[in-house]
Amino acid sequence: MLNHSDTLDRAFQALADPSRRAMVERLARGPASVSELAAPLAMTMAAVLQHLRVLEASGLVTTAKAGRVRTCAVDPEAFGAVQSWIDARRREWERRLDRLTRHLIDTETE
């Protein structure tokens, strides 16, 4: 479980930053070069590369270098742990809300 927790911690840390989320959203449409990712962001190339290192360390993004061009892509499988964690929380809250609804209906009819 500790490994799973580390994976989630890194993923949520990576997604906590709006610039990194913007990069992930762009990459969700398909692979892009570092230059393409940097274009809409108001930051230096060094800052973009630092954000990419965080995304790579989290496992959410992979990069490959071909000549002088580094291409980035989202690793969809890496989002599985995040999605599973979110789904489990959602199911728990739905169960709680269902119980509350039943309780309110029961107390209303009494």
C-alpha cells in the first residue's frame, strides 16, 4: 500500500500546479514537443523543463528525444491509480448520501 500511496502523492503533487495541469491537458490531445508545450505558457524554457521533470517523475508524462526534438506524451495508464482513488472516494460519498436520503425520507413519513 505504501507504494500505491507514493504513486498517488507524486501524481497529485504534479497535478497541483496549474502550469503542469495545462501541459497535461495539452498532451491529452496528443504528443507535443517541449517547444509546443512552452509556447502558451508565460515562463522561461528552464521553468517549463523543470515542470516537465516533475510530470515525468510522477509517471504521468513520458518524453522521448529524436535528434534535437524532445517529444512529450501522457501515459494514460499512470492515471489509473489516481482514477481508482477518486472513484473509491466518490462511491463512499454516494453511499453516505444514499443513506442520508433514506433517513430523511423515513423521518419525513413518520
